[in-house]
Amino acid sequence: MEPKMAKEGAHQSLGEYLRALRARDGYALRAVEDATKISNAYLSQLENDKITKPSPHILHTLAEFYGVPYDVLMEKAGYIKRAAAEPSSRRRSGRLAASALGELTREEEEELLKYLGYIRQNRHEHR
């Protein structure tokens, strides 16, 4: 289900995408508020594109709630850009490696990202 929704929402704004996810699951705004502790008013502003760049923490909470990839929401909010020419096999390999680790805490994820940055920096310095 997740890849299909991600592809269908490729040209939607963040708000449109969030509204479609909520409609897909049949939730009222109040139900999302109760489950995520994000206010009904804030969720409404997100869905109506009044707020287009919520904090990464909000996006993470919504990604977990709706069961969609966090990076999709981060991309729609403009925090990251997906490389159009990047081969799909290369994109998948990173997700496969991360998924092999299972659920990570926020601290573990931050440490892994720091370490990956270190590895990439050293690789570029030794070329």
C-alpha cells in the first residue's frame, strides 16, 4: 500500500497529500489530533496549505500515524530533494540496509546519520 500511495501523491502538495491520507483511512481531524497530539487547528492549516513547512518532528509523527515513509513527507515539505536521475536500485539499497536494523530510536538514527556523513566525507577526501 505505501509505495502506491507515495506514487499517487507524487504531484500533490504536502497538504493535499495529508488530506488524501486522512481520507484514505477514514479519520476525522479530531481522531488524528487525539492519536498524534497535534492540534486540530494545526492539522487543518497543514491540509489547507496554510502551513507548508512544519517541523520534522511533526512530519515524523504524521508519517508514523499514517504509515507512510518519513522521507516522502520531508520531500513534500521541501526539506529534502529526491534525485531524479538516481537509479532506483541505488535508492532501494539504502532503505534495505536501514530496514535490516529494525526500529531505531531517534538517538540511534541521528548517530547513524552522523556516522554515514563521516564515511562519505572520508571517501571524498581520499579520492
